[in-house]
Amino acid sequence: PRSIWLSRHGESNFNLSGQIGGDADISERGELYARRLPELVAQSAGDTKLTIWTSTLKRTIQTARFLPFEKLEWKALDELDSGVCDGMTYGEIEEKYPEDFKARDDDKYNYRYLGGESYRDVVIRLEPIIMELERSENILIVTHQAILRCIYAYFMNVPQERSPWMEVPLHTLIKLTPKAYKTEEERMPAKI
Ligand code: F6P
């Protein structure tokens, strides 16, 4: 049966500072994950030849760069656009846009950042990605938290409204294998 592999990018300098969005480089720990990833993938996929899909942002490209496979960059895999809040911490957002902060907490799936996107928007822009995934084989996607939550919910048959709360940790390779009645899941944390 066909499997799909998913991974967030390695820890970025923005993850360290608690800033959202942006186009930061990966941190030293993120770099360790990037260097460990080929081994993790080999453990999970054996000698299956994979194709790597990343976003167009540096942290995913840097994370995937040691994988010995063909790579494709998709704009549609870029992180949820946080608009005017891009580059801010949650604390700064709460201070500067208290009503928005609360509105997001009340309805995280539908909340659209000023000048940016909602999870609902992301689900729509991921449609071509999902279609392409459905007719491809042996894809490893290295992308961002919000994006992976939506892709994960899709393959796990979880209603998209719940995607904002899916648990997709850093430095963990996820293997999904769709079966007739449910999708099998395997998680391999990198010990770094
Ligand atoms: O903090 C990392 C990050 O990927 C941000 O860039 C992004 O805005 C956020 O996570 C998405 O998570 P949430 O929807 O829970 O804020």
C-alpha cells in the first residue's frame, strides 16, 4: 500500500524566539534534525525512492537538503499567512490586537488574520496538493505546522474544523498509510 511521509521543518530561529510566520533559517537543533532526517527516512522507507515536496520557505528547503531524492518546491505549502501579525510573538499579538487574539481563540478554524489567512483558507489552497498527492506515490512532505495539521486531518479522516488542534510536533517523521477503513500511522521522533 502507498504511504505518505510528513515532517515539519527543523526548529527555526523564529521557533526559538516564539515569532510566527517569517522566513527564518533553521537553528542549530534544526540543523541536527536536517542531518538526522536521511537516516530516519531510510529506517521508515527502506530503499524506496521518494520524492520530496517542500514549501518555498528557507526552513523547509534547509531541512530537506540532505535527502538524496528529487525535490519540488510548492508555494501552496507555505505556512498559513499571518498577515499583519507576521513576525510577531503571540504575546505581541495579544497586546496589539486584543480583539483579534480573542476572536482567533474563539474560532481558530475560521479566524482570518488581517491581511492573511485562516485555516479554512489553507484547506482550500491545499486542494491541488491533495489531488496531486492522491495520484502520486512515495511523497515526503517537509512543511509547516498549520499546513501539516490540515494534510494530516485529511488523511486521518478528521473533520477539517479540528485541524487547528492536531498534534504535529517538531523533529518527528510521520508515516501515513491509507487502508480501506482507516489510515495507519507511525511516528518516529528524532532523538536530538
Ligand atoms: O510557530 C510556528 C508556526 O508554524 C507559525 O509560523 C504559525 O503561524 C503557527 O505555527 C501556526 O500555529 P497556530 O495556528 O497554532 O498559531
